[in-house]
Amino acid sequence: MLHGIPACDSAINPRSFRPVRMNPAIFLDRDGVLIENRDDYVRSWADVVMYPAALQALAEFSSLPHRFVLITNQSVIGRGMVPLEIIERINQRLGAAIRAAGGRLDGVYMCPHAPEEGCACRKPLPGLILEAAEEMELDLASSVLIGDALTDLQAAQAAGVGRAVLVQTGRGAQQLKLPEAHQIASDGIYADLAAALRDLFGQA
């Protein structure tokens, strides 16, 4: 034994060690991609209006090897407007609705902080994506993010996600009017989630 490290056991067969298989992911923003944005925020389940085409598309592509991961900023919590438990319940009910329609959500990662709190998880920073990648063993280079804001795409680029595309639902159409939009959204611009999935992965 050397410095507390046991001597190599020659009986160990190196072929018994298998590398961890990394899974690609489809990262999805919530408001503006799966459900309609609200100027006064989604504060209860009664405020949730799902995009029917998004639900259908998630069902169509549920057999993909990718993990479907929700990545969402919810500053209503940090601003003291809605308790954490209410937003968690909304996300849980959204996941249940997606499953009932034949789709799936494999992970939900949420930033509850207000912008002035200076956290590392609020998009455009990559904290949520990196946390998901570590916990779910995700291959970021083979993954894609679909969002309706440039901050979604910036977070994906900062995290090393292979491709990040913008949908024109939610804030997307307005975001395209920003001077930097077409440079940041160079990986693709689509009408909605269904159009993005069908172009990226072919007809299901």
C-alpha cells in the first residue's frame, strides 16, 4: 500500500468496467414553448393554457432516445408573488398532462430567483442545464434546446449544448426583432415546438 492507496489487484478484469452511457437531451423552456406566456405571469393552474400542437408533438416524439428536460426561470417565486409550492405543483400538473397525452418529461429544473439575486441558475446563465447534465448524465454536445427567448439560447450556448433553436410562439416573434437575434438564433428559427421537432428529428 502506498500513501493509503491499495496495491493493484491483478485479478480485476478491466473488461468488466463499462463507460457510463451519456444520453442526449431535448431541453425545453416552459412559458412560450409548452404553454402560453402571460404578461402578469403564470401564477396558478387556472392560468395555464397549453399549446395543443406542443402536446401532440411531444407524444409523437416520445420514442426518441433523448431525455426531455424542462428548463425554466420562475422569478415570481423570488419576487414573492407566488410560493414555491404553487409553481412546483403547476410543473407537476403540466408533466401529468404531457404524460396523459402520450408524451413525457424526464426532468424539471427551475430557477426560483429574482434577477437581482445574482444566482448562477437563471438563464442566460447555464447553471440549470449544467445541473441537469450532471444529475441525468446527459451528453450536452448531442443535445438540443428549444426556447422562445434569446436568453434560452444564450444559456444553451454557454453550457455547450450542441444546438439551440428559437420558436416564434410566446416571446419568440418579438425576440426576433432584437438586433442580435439572428446571430444568436443561427441554429434555427421555427414556428412552434412541433415544427422544430419535426425538422430536427424527422417525421415521427
